[in-house]
Amino acid sequence: MSAVALPARPGAVAGVKNTLTLAWRSLVSVKHNPMELLDLSIQPIMFLLLFTYTLGGAISGSTSAYLSFALPGILVQNTIFATMNIGILLNTDLTKGVFDRLRSLPIARWAPLAGRIAADTVKQAWSVALLLGVGMLLGFRVQTSFWGVLGTFGLMIVFCLAIAWVAVLVGVIASEPDKVQIFMFAVVFPLTFTSNIFAPTESMPHWLQHWVKINPVTIVADAVRGMLNGGPVATPVIQSLLWAAGFLVVFAPLAVWRFRRRV
Amino acid sequence: MTNAIVAEGLVKRYGSTVALDGVDLAVRTGSVLGVLGPNGAGKTTAVRILATLLRPDAGRATVHGLDVVKDAHRVRSLVGLTGQYASVDETLTGTENLLMIGRLIGMSRKDARARAARLLADFSLSDAAERAAKTYSGGMRRRLDLAASLVGRPRLLYLDEPTTGLDPRARIEMWEIVRTLVADGVTVLLTTQYLDEADQLADEIVVIDHGKVIAGGTPAELKSRTGAQTLAVRPVDPRDLPIVLSVVGEVTRSTPEVDDNVVIAQVTEAAALPAVVRRLDDAEVEVAELTLRTSTMDEVFLSLTGHRAELTPEVAAP
Ligand SMILES: Nc1ncnc2c1ncn2[C@@H]1O[C@H](COP(=O)(O)OP(=O)(O)OP(=O)(O)O)[C@@H](O)[C@H]1O
Ligand SMILES: [Mg+2]
């Protein structure tokens, strides 16, 4: 019977194809899910406009000076928020039974997760490009070179691939998508605001500065500032990569373990 | 005739809940097996094991000779699963949902597109093909879900309560779809809480309760054993209840129940109804209500097990 002629498990090539199909699915669904498009486009632009024009003068003396300070930070914040969406989408798949459907198909076991993350990388690149574009319209100028911009994209994507595992873990543990949202507000919001993305560290109370200085959000924002505005690059980039490695080493195994237990 | 599915001694526990307690099943190739059981009987658990989504704690199962645990990947390419709750991606259109599956199982873009269009047409979803599935009605979602499990032309199809929650018309449409598939040679394993559904569709039925198979056979065998129909008689005067009770008991050769002045008994022969009418007439009992209807799950259980199919309290999610 033909059944026995079937491969015992999917090959790597088939797995990559599965991943691409599932990434396609994630991207197409944005079309029918305006809320996600809003998260990916309007929200970062709104943050950029609001902070630049309301706080810019107070913090940096002028909106244009503030823009070069805040834009790199908003890029980082946006990456973090958007990556947390992986958790919500993953959880929706788990609770709505889409994962059962996928698992009942003869596809690579890791493809659904990889597909989500691959799609997320594309969405991130879109958000970064959009923010840079709108920033330029508002008067932001890259002071370094093309390589600085490329480095920014690269670092954002590496960082997003690392923190994606936090999102995966939360998405797998949570019993419903709303709970993932709650985690966002309770943990991710304070985490991004207790950094130097909107205001310089020195303007904060002393006790808070200790945390702000080691907050990965600050470090990655500093790295992006270096790459776009000039200034120190090597130290914050290395520290950012260390943080990314840390997230990966701690959360990837945890997430995969919980994921296997759940599905 | 060979068996498409064979399960032996399947056991699955969730903490202290025993969802399956040694279930044996066999489904002949090309036939329909109906797995009948009340809420919490273990139907979904059994289906999920046979679909490779769950590992049994003990026992084994094969699909066309392939072990569902050791050869899971191969089993997946033979089986289509339509779960109890529609598992379509609500943010995709009907076409996109089917396209995704076609591509995942290795079809070319062109073939996947053609297959999607064909299935949507077969399931009367062409008009809604380009709408996001979240705008679909419950019946449409079910049909899309079923279409999704048929993209790869599986030789075996699992349907977990395919009509629960559907209105009567949608239910009958679903039955028609299943019959068409069976005519095309697909082997079907179907779970249901409705005796009439199993009766309509299945070649063989197994009844499960508390994770155990408590009865099995063809629908005809099962009906003759359990009484597929229920007779209910209510006398105008409650004082006639003892007479009604004895008449019904004698005709149906069973011990009827009395519930709120209604005498209820399981009937296995069509001749029972006129016999009861005649004898009550002879006894000059005036009857306010006399009905013959398909037995409910509950009543079948009562006659099979002597206890009512009690609802297992839902165990809190882990
Ligand atoms: N993930 C789980 N965790 C804990 N208990 C579970 C889990 N899944 C099922 N059970 C329990 O196992 C038993 C069998 O459940 P199952 O879903 O197989 O029943 P069913 O026959 O499909 O019921 P229904 O008609 O309600 O769909 C039930 O007591 C249920 O509470
Ligand atoms: Mg069930």
C-alpha cells in the first residue's frame, strides 16, 4: 500500500516550505484584521507624533533635537510591542483549535512556530521602515551612513527573534488571548517606559536610574542611537547582543518545553 | 474485509480523571463507525488519539497498519480530522484557509487553488469564499472546517460531533455530505450524542460511557436491544396510571417509568403502539397524550446500563 511509501517524517526542505506557507498565512491575515495593521502602523506613528510634539520642547529644547533622541527609542519600543503580538496570535491559534488542525497535517512539527516568527520578522522590518520614513518626513536625518541603517534593521530583527521567545512562552501558558494582553500591560509597558527611550536617564530619580541603565530597552535604544545619530556603537551593540543571547538561552528552551507540553 | 482502524485497550488519564479506560475499536475499510456517548464519555479523547494529537497512556492503535504513535507522520497523511469545534483561521477567507492547507500538504499553487475552489463549491461556500471566516455562520464554519479536512483527499475521515449545535436543516445537509463521502469510498469514524444520527449514518455503532465501550453492533442490533423509540402515555385521569403502567409494561415487555403522570417505556417493535392504543381503549382509559419518538441518548443509556447518563462534572483546565 502507498502508505508505507510515505516518508516517516518531513525533511528539512519540506519543513522550510511549511514555514513559508505559514508565514504567508500570518501576513495575509493582517489584511482582514485591521486592528493588527493599526498596531503595526498607526500606533508607532502616533507615539512618534505625540511624544515629539508634546514632550520634545520640554525634554530636548526643540522638536527636531528630540526626534533624533526619541526615534531610535520608539523603534525599539515598537519592536517589543509588535513582538508581543506573537503571543496573542499564538494563543488564539491554540485556543481556537487552529493548532490542532495544523498538528493533524503531515507537516514539520516546528513549522507553525517558525512560521509565526518568520512573519513577525517581516512585520518588524515594515514597522522599522515606516517609522524611519515618517521620522524623515518630520525632519529626522540619519547622521551616519547606509550601514548604520542596515545595522539598525539587523539589530532590531535579532532582538525581536530573541524576545519572541518570551512572547511564545506567554502565549503558550496563557489560557486565553486576553490574558496575554494583560501581561503586555502589566510587564511590557512598565519595562519599556522605565528606560531612556522617551527621556534621558539623568532626568529620572536616582533610585530609578540604576534600573534604567541596565534595562535592555535602554541599551538597545542607545545602540540604535549610535548607529543612526553617531556616537558610541560598539559597547551598546555588544551589550544588546548579550541581552538578546540571554533572552534566547533562558526563554527559548522554556517556551519550547511548555509548547510541547501543551500541544 | 480489512480494518482501516484498530484500537486495543486505549487508556488516557488526566490526573485522577480516567478519560479512556481500555477502549477497543475496529473500523472496516469503507464503512462508517458511529461512536455514541454522552458528554464526557471520552469520544473526543479517543478521536484525538487516533488522529495523533494525543498519546495514549496505554494500549495501541493502528491506522491502515501504521501505529498512531510510532508512525504519526504517515498516519497524518492518511487521515482528515474535523474536530468538535471548528478549527478554521477566522482571520483568513474561506479560500485562503483551504489554500494554506493545500500548500502545507505539498500541492502546487495551481492545484491548491483549484482544489479550494472545488471544495468551496461542493460545500455551497462559493459566495462566501472571499470573506473572512469570522463573518461565517456556525454552519458555514463547520462546512469550511470539513472542507479543510478534505483538501488532501484523505481515505479516512474523523468527524467529532459534526452536527452538534447545527439547526435541523444544516444537520441534514451535513448528513448528505457524509453520505456522499462514504459513497466515494472514504472510511468514516464519527462521534455523536444523537442516536438518530448514528442510526442514519453508521454501519456499526459503539456506545461508550465513562471511557468504556458498553455496547456495540449494527444500528438494527442496538435498537432491538435497547429500544430505539420511546413511548409516552399520559392518562387524562392520574388515577388510571396503574392500568396504563401495566398495559404498557406488558406490551413492551419492560418496566416503564413514571414521570410527572406520564408513563414512559422503550419500544423495540413497531406493533407496540397500536397494541397499546387498543388495550387502553378496551380498558376505557382516556388518554391525554400518546407519543412515539426516537429515544434520547439518556433513554438508550438507561436501558443499556440501568443508570442515566449523568453529566460528568467538568474538570477544571490544567
Ligand atoms: N485536557 C484535559 N484535562 C483534563 N481533563 C480532560 C481533558 N480533556 C478531557 N478531559 C476529561 O476527560 C473526560 C473525557 O473527555 P472527552 O472530551 O473525551 O469527552 P467527550 O465524550 O468528547 O465529551 P463531549 O460530548 O462533551 O465532547 C472528561 O471527563 C473530561 O473532563
Ligand atoms: Mg467531545
